[in-house]
Amino acid sequence: MQGGGGPLLTGFTMAEILLSLTIIGVVAAITLPSLTGNINERTWNTQRKALYARMSQAIALMPALNGYGTATEATDSASAVDTAAETFVTEGLSKVLKINNICDADHLADCGFNTSITNLAGSTIKLPSKLSDLNRGIIQLAPTSIFNTKAAAFETQNGESILAFYNPACTVDTNGSLSGESYAEWYIQSNVCVNFVYDLNGNKGPNTVGKDIGIILAAYPVDSVVVAPIPNHRPEGQMEHRLAAGACTALNGDYRLPNIEELIGIYYNNTLFNLGRNADNAGWFWASNVVSPNYAMAMADETGRKARWSRDTNNNVLCIKR
């Protein structure tokens, strides 16, 4: 029907408009958190890789990682003044890395850290403040050259907050090399010089391991190896070494089998990663290091020992992101 010589114009009713807005709102409520999470994940990944590059470069510029602070300072005796980690940051790391602020063990929060964080298993834990807070076995099962040092903290010019857990008596790998086929094992804790726990955005949140919180570990005082593994939450079961790497890439294209230093980092920071191991999957974990056609390296997660194992052995497999 036409009126006044023109077409009849029609529109949406108020009920139809409200219904449409409701549907749009529901869809937005469902999709926006996912989109925001993806954006945050990409941002954290970019920041994490940039921080790792800067820390690796800084460590490479240091002549040696041990000797900052003394063994006496690093003990827990009542008369000792434990400033080894603070000395490492002020007299060593600050010479090769741009640092805005340094905080001693009693003022870690002043460097941007929240007093509690969420570990990889989703549990809330206190911010670690000394070496044994990362893993009691580091101290209890290690050689006497491991000291339960307090942490120091610092802030970078890029806004990251970083805890430094330091062992001034760290050693080179003198107990064996990654060659040969003999079954020789040794503790790895004494090879770790400094373990960093970083928060990419300070106390802004989510303050969660695997998101804005992670670790960077430097092993061996000279010719140091720097790693920053992020493990998946649970091990992938037991299998021969020849199948382990493929199991990780099949799980996720970003996952890889860790090398021995990355396994050290995971063991060292057991409180943060808390992988939920039990009697069924505790024991030896494969590393990616192949020492001969028939032998590869593995690490005992309960004790922090490493050893050569026949590649035909069924050991546990833990996958990581780099």
C-alpha cells in the first residue's frame, strides 16, 4: 500500500532492538574474555622472549658468576649477614644490565612484587624469599657448597620485577661430561649460580606462574648456560628416549623436550611449578641431550641428580615451552 505517492516505510520495534542488543551483549560476554586472554598471552610471550634475550646478553658479559659475596655471608648462622644476592646484583649484574631499583631481602615488595603469587598448579603461595623456598631439596640433598641465601630484588628499565636467588660458591660441571656411555650420576644444584624469578608487569596481576611470572636460570660460573623453561602442568608418561621429543611436539607445536639445564630449572623451582607428580610418574625424566647413539641424559626429579641412561629405558617425559 502506498500513501502520498511514496512507499510505506517500516522499522524495528523496540522489543526487536532490545532483543538484538541482548544477543550482542551475550556474544560479547562470551568472546571478549577469550580475545583478551589471547592478547595478554601474546604480550607476555613477547615480553618474556625480550627479557630472556637481555638477561642472556648480560650474563654473557660477566667474567664469572660466582664469588659475589662470601660463603660466610651465605650461611644461616645468627652472626652472618646474608647479602650475597644483593652483592651479586649491585656489584655484578648492574654493571651489564640497566637496573632502576634494587631491594634487599627485607623489602622485596618495594621492587614491585606482590606478597603472594599463583603457582603453575593454581595454588596460592607466598612470594619466595630464600633459596629453600623454591625447593627444600636444593639445600637438604645438595653438596655443602650450596648455601640457603636470601633473595634480592631489582626492577629493570623495561618495568620487570626480578628476584635473584644466588649461590656464590657455584661450580663448573666437574663430575662428568655429556659423552661416553658409563652410568655416572651427580647432583646438579651446585652448578646453578643464579636463579631469577621475574614478574613481567610487577604487582599488576595476574601474578601467575606461566603467565606474567616465570624463571630464568644461569648454570656454571663460566661459559654459563641460560635457560627459561615453562613446563606443561603434568608429565606425559613414560617412554623410550627416541619417542620423547615427538611426544612433546605432538602435544603442542610450541612444546619441546627440555635439555638438562632446563630440567635443572624445573627441579630448582619446584614450589613455583608444582607439577603434581605422584608415585606413578616420579623418578627420572628425559633430557634432550643425546650423548651417544645409545645413551641420553636424564634427571631424577626427587633429588636433582643427573645421569646417562640407555635410550631404550622407559623414563618420564616432561615437555616445555621456550
